[in-house]
Amino acid sequence: MAPSLDRQGYWGRPTSTLDWCEENYVVSYYIAEFWNTVSNLIMILPPICGAIQTFRDGLETRYICSFIGLAAVGVGSWCFHMTLLYEMQLLDELPMIYSTCVFVYCLYECFKQENNISFFPIILLLIFSVSVTVVYLQWKEPVFHQVMYGALVACLVMRSIFIVTWVYPWLRPLCYTSLGIFMLGFLLWNIDNIFCDSLRASRQTLPPGVGVVTQFHAWWHIFTGLGSYLHILLSLQIRSTYLKYRPKVKFLCGVWPTLHIEPQKMS
């Protein structure tokens, strides 16, 4: 997975345990993996707007934390790919675990009374997060992190499918769109890892504007960022529907989906 013979740049030699397929310091002397860095904007700006809207709608803090958690992953990933330093790698990977734990809590506690806090799942998720952190700091094996993250995502997938199959079938399009986009990103992530040498060779012969399209790890950021954002909207739709609010998806500039809670009608 680690490429060889990359250019040297502002941040010096990489100290991270991972170095992705994008050639280092090709676009900018100050950014190790330019496209893998700027692609994180989709995980930073929309979730911040989502957190603000959720706060304005007076919804539960857990959903504000979900958006902020996704934005934290984007910021950490930006720092990691910009520097390829080990400390920044942890700033990317550990928030992936923490934010997904928040997603799990929101989705598994969506059918409880408003502002109800269940301490048992919180304690379990805290124990899981701390355990993963301690083990990963001692055993610097990226596959361990990937498996733990995958286990959390699997919990989300199973719960989501159960809800849209048996409880709110009308939310299936949003659920399967979120899942499909996320899985497309995962597919491209694997292609980027497995066929890195071929992709690098092809970029030597393709025009620069076309070669950028083969930066599949950047596409992983874009698709998983969008898929995760849509998952939060799904979780919010489920929760607000259960609480008998009037959730409505609106499209910012006719393109980007946002969730708004309309005022309840007076009976």
C-alpha cells in the first residue's frame, strides 16, 4: 500500500503507518496528498451546516454530535493526508471510531422518549472506544482499526435495514441510497489499494485533468462522506418521525439535501 520514490515536501518524510496511492507532493509542496486532502471538504462543510440546522430546530444534542463527529473526521483526515504524519493519522482514524459510536447510539436509541438518555449503551460504546484506542496505540496495525470500524458500520447497516423493512418502509430510498453510495466508496477504496501500481502507471500517460479522476481514495472520501451525511439524515428522519415531528428533506440550491423540522400544526 505504501508507494515508493515520492517527492519530499514541507512536512518531511512520512511517519504514518499508511501512505496511500496518490503521489506525494506532486500538486503542492505544502500538501503531501493534494486530492486526498481537499476531498475531505465534503466531510467538513455540510456537516457543520447540518449541526447548525439541527441546533436551530431544537433537536437532541446527540444529532448535533453526529454532525460534529463527521466534521471532526473530515478535519482529521485533512490533516493526515496533508502531512502523512503518524499523529495526524490518529487524528483521522480514532474519530472514525468515536463518531460511528455516536451514530450507533442514535440509531439504536431512536425509539425512546424524547431527551431520554440510556446509560448502558453509552457505557458499552465508551468501553469499546477506549479499548480500541488503547489497543491501536500499542499495536499499530491499520487492519485492526479497519476491522473495528467495519464492525460498527455493520451494526448501523443491520439496524437501518431492520427499521426500513419493518417500521418505516417509506424511508427505504434514503436508506439504500446512503448505503449504496457508501459501498461505492468502499469499492473504490479497495480498487485504489489493490491496483495502485496500475493506477500510478496510468496517471503517467493520461492528461492531468483525466488522471485526477483515478484518485480513487479521494472518491472514497467523497462517497463515504456523502453516505455518512445521508445516514445522519436517515437517523434524524426516523427519530423525528417517532417523536411525531414533521421532518422534511429540502435541497439547498436544488442539489444538497438538508433536513428541516416544520412547525407542528395546532390541533
